[in-house]
Amino acid sequence: MFIRVSDDKKEAVLIALNCETDFVAKNEEFQGLGKLIAETAFTAKPSDKQALLLEKAGAVTLGEKITELVGKMGEKLEVTEFVHMKGEVVVPYIHSGSKLGVLVSLKGVNGKDVTEAGKDVGMQIAAMNPVALDEKSVDQSVIEKELEIAKAQILAEGKPANMIDKIAQGKLQKFYKDNTLVHQPFVKDSSKTVAQYLDSVSKGLAVAEFKRIVIG
């Protein structure tokens, strides 16, 4: 994982550059290439991963740079994901081993230094892998699948047919609590939800968006 954050912390990019061995991952040239890709992505602001690989790094494109190093290292190298995020404050979190990265955009910052809170939320996202920010952000197909599973379980338990929809909705609410970021118990203090934790740091502080990337 490679990151580039603006000096004012309002913008960041996160790059997942994959290789096959830890030996190559620690190689100086590989590390240099990752930093170059992140810097180019930050400066050029390409629309997607394909556009990023077409950006020039000197006389050649980033895609050609990667191909050159593949020939030198003898193993596959690939940019698997690329995220560009803006916000009031964008905080990166890289999990140990650099195989998992998170970007968190915070709102309601009110000029305060919320870096530590952003990193705490990044750790939460890394550990708990929420499916969405809140219930409004959950994809409709996921909701339909969860309701289908819930109804099948309720039927198997022999509950009355006229109670199925009500019980299924209750199970869906439990799904939101366990799997959406703002409703999850905060990993450092389970007496609070993530939303409550942020509000305790600074009144009105909240997550605007997040992105979690895993290599492998």
C-alpha cells in the first residue's frame, strides 16, 4: 500500500501495488515505484486505474515502468486498486504488513486536529470490514439477500406466517448494527458506537465516506 496526502489533509490517494513475494515488497526499487505511482496519481488525478497507468513518468508511462520492473524482478507486479478521496479531512490508515489500507473522510471537523480519531476509525474499518457507512448506504441487493436469509430462518423455526415480515425487519436492523460503520460498537470502547465515539471527540464530527482496500 502506498499513500500520498496533501499538506492540508483535505485530499489523499491510496494505491495497492501487488507483488508475489515479501522479498520484492521490501525491495528499494519496488518501494520507489509505489511512491512514484502514488505521487503521479495525486498530481495528475486520473479518472481510474487504467488512466493512471497511461500517465507519464518521465519518458515512459507508469504501465511501462511496471513492465520494466517485472522484467527485472521476475515476478508479476500490478496496481490492483486506486482510490482518490477529498474531504474536510482525509485520514489514511495502513494495517501492519501494508496489505490492507483505509482512507477515511471526516466532516464536521470545525478546525480541530482529528487525525487520531480518523486513525481510530480507520483501524475499526480495517478490523470490522463494514459493508457501508450506514443503513441508507447499503446496496439494495444486499438488503434483499439479508431479508431472504432472515425469512428462510424464520420459516425453519416454525414462526407464524403473519409474523415473518416483522421478525425479518428486526433481523435486518441487527444486520445494520453489526455491519454498518456508524452503528458498529467502537473497537476501543464497545459501550459506544463509532458515531457516538466521534461525537465525543468533537460535537458533530462524523464520517463522510471511507474506502477499504485489501491486497491478496
